[in-house]
Amino acid sequence: MASLRDPMLFEMAWAADPPLLVNPDLGVAKLTSGNPAKSLRSDVTLLDSTDHRLLRSGVVLAHRVVDSLGEWYMDSPGWGPWLPQDCSVTLDGAGELPLDFRCLIKPFLRGAPLSPSAALRCDRREMSLVGPGGAALAEIRDDRITVTRSGVTVSRAREITLTPTADMSPRLRDWVASRVIALGGTQVTVLPSTLERLGPRIGALPDFPRAVPPNVAGTLEGFVINRFAHCLRAVIEADLTARSTGMGLHSGTAAHLIAHSREPGVLPDRPVPDELLDLGADPVTVTTMGIHDDRHGRIDSLLEALGALGTVIDGLSELLEPRWVQEATLLLDKVRELDTDRITVHRMPESYYSLLTMMVVAVRAPKLTCDGTTPARPVLTAMVRRGVSQVVRLCDRLEADSDHGWARARRCTDVTTALASTLKESKRAAKVAHRLGRLHRVLAGTGSVNEGPTPEEVALLTPGQAFEEGRRLERRLVSTARARRQFVIDWPHRRAKLLKAVTP
């Protein structure tokens, strides 16, 4: 049952007359014009890429003019605390988009140009419903909203919101509803948000989903999408953490209640305060440069998240098209080789944004080599068993005095460990992943005996440097030989434990 103070929402015809809400028998004496300060004209120009990358990510960026006062506006209800929510920034002398805003939206745009996407005008009229004693019974907001794209008006809507300031009896509420409906209005439970009016069309897929629907999650395609989506989300959050550290932009007064929505970061299921059309919070003034310069934003955590993404791609490589895996791995290797002391998040190369775009596409439709509707668990379990069998077969052939087979065993163990790490939902899979992880760490110390400087590199060294490099190589060879001998001695015991973990 609705509360006596719940707002009443209506959609009205554009040209309909305002309802005449006067009924002394029900305690309604008159309808008066409300606070003039709340009656306003708001012009909003939405900025986005042509394919709505910001809105698909749940980020609203706009230039807003409210009663001749211009400001920049950003709202990102699903990306706190990294991005500001309901944040207004005053225009500077040049009227340019604040550098902080430009930096924060970069991972969402991924190189796509920013341009005006749509325009929205709201003409608002405020009225009050007054009782016999002069006390206000309710505030009425009459909004006429016009949406324009490419200079063409694509929609017009009129919305009436009645917000009680005192308890309204069910009889009075029914009478108000009947008066509005008599003028052609329709009572609704929720009005479209600005995101829904200006954003991508119904059915547009989000760029950074949290998970696929439960009915798809059990399939191979759903499993791969979930793993990619989780890793991509972690990469974006690490990126935004680096960008927003020390940021001086503050969120406004709108409370976005989206913690339990179906898809945080896209469009919430339940209505949220729509501050884009309102005055919102008082605009803040920021410096022209902000904090986002080439020295700000270390990428250590970002590279860790990218490393986790690479592990998942390696583990699932048997299910993915080889060409796609090769391209993704090449981009990952370029990014992971970056010098963290020299490169900051604001100087990330184009290969990083190409990788993000590639993963966004993969989250929507991964490049599988098999039927994506196949149940995931039996296929993945069989893949882990085959991988373990291959690891055992390769490790059985290893000899401490020979360099043959060690690199291949390490690579096979890496891939199988990555695959097993994606299947930790069951106790058996977690145990296999644990055993393989220990084997992976031990094999990591058995590097190739051929490691060392090339002749070209040696030619550039001084005699003293060449001597020290030779000493360092000799110590590494001794350490590698010792690790290999110990591995061969311990292998029968490790082999038995690994096979026991994978045996049903």
C-alpha cells in the first residue's frame, strides 16, 4: 500500500492545460504558483562518443545551462569512489572541459572522439496545493522536456510530479489522480531518467558488465564472459584508482541508491535522483590543470590487474581463436613491459586502449572455437585433466644435466595453472590449482642455462662491467643447476600429490 506522502507521478500531453485542483470539500482551497526560484529553464548538451561509450558505461558528461548560468556536469553512480557523482564545475575563462574530467573519461572513451551527442531542454513550472488555512499540502512540478539529436527534435514529454508536504488521504489522492487523468494524463510508478532519455537504445550492451544472467553463466560462453568481465572490471578500477588519487572533485547531494541494482554502472533498476535537470549541488571551481599531469598516477596496481587478465587468457586459450589470443597477448606484453618509474597512467600507450577495446568486444561476444552453449564444467574439468597429464609427461622427461624440455614444461605448467585458477568454485579444483601453483613456483627457478647478455650487449660493456656480468651469470647458472637437481629429486613426491588431487 502506498504511503500517504509518496509522490504521485503522471505523464501528460504536451499541450494539455494544467489541472484545476480545487476542492474545498476535500480540504484543497487553491492552487498557487510555487517558489519562483524553483521554476527554471535548463538546457543540457550531452557529450559522448558516437556509439555512446560513456552512457553505456554509466557515466554522464554534459554541458548544462540553468537560467543562463553555464557549468560542466559529471555523474557516475556506478563508479564511486573513483569518479565524482552529481558534480558541477564552473566554466573557466576559455570554457574548456576541465582536464580532470578529460582524464577520468579516457579509459571509457578508449580513443573515440568526444562530441555533442544530444540536447535536452527542460522548462519547469512549480506550483503549490494549498489548504484552507494557507498551509501547503503538496508541491507540484510541471516539466516540459524536449530531446534533440542532430538539430532534429526526436521526442517531447511532459511530466507532472506531485510531492505531498503533509499526509494526503487516499480519497484526496484518488481525486487528484482522476483530475489529471481526465485531462489525458497517465499515472505511472516511475518517470524515465535522463540516462534513459538520452542514452543508448533499449538492448544496447554495457561496456563493463559485472556478470552474465544466471541462465547463461553455466555455459562455456557465459563462463568465459564472466572471467573476462571480472578481469576487465579489475583493470578499469585499477586505472581509475591511479587517475583519481588526490583528485579535488567532490560529489554533489544526489544519493544514488544503486547498491542492489541489477547492473551497477549501467542503468539502475529503481529510480535515482535525476540531478542533471535540476540545479543540483553548488558548482565547484577547479584549476585549469587539475592534478592530472604526466607525473601523477603510478601504474603498479594496473599492471598487476593486467597480469591477472593475461593469466586468464592463457588459461582459456584452448577455447579461444588462436589469432585472437595472439593479438591480445601481443598487446598485453607491450603494456606489461612498461617502466613504472617512467610511465604514469596519463602516459599509457595506444596499445593499452586498444587492449581495452578488444576486451570490451570479447566480453560481449568472445571468440570461441567451440559451441558456446555447451555446459562449461565438464569441458573445463576435462581440459584441466589433460593439462595435468601433459605436465606430468613433460616433467617425467626432465634431467638436471640437460636443458632440453625445461622451457616447455614451464610453459605447459603456466597454462594449466592459469586454467585451474579459473575453476576455484569447487574444492577439488581449488586443490588442483594449489598443487599446480606450487609446481609453477618451483619450476620458475629452473630458468634456461642459455640466459645471459648477447655478444652485441657484451661489446658495449667496459672490462669491469663485463667481469661483473660474467660473475652474475655464473652465480645464476649455479643457482639454476641446484634448483634443477632439487626438482628432479622432489618430482616423484610432487607427482604423486598432483595426480591424487586431480583423480576423482
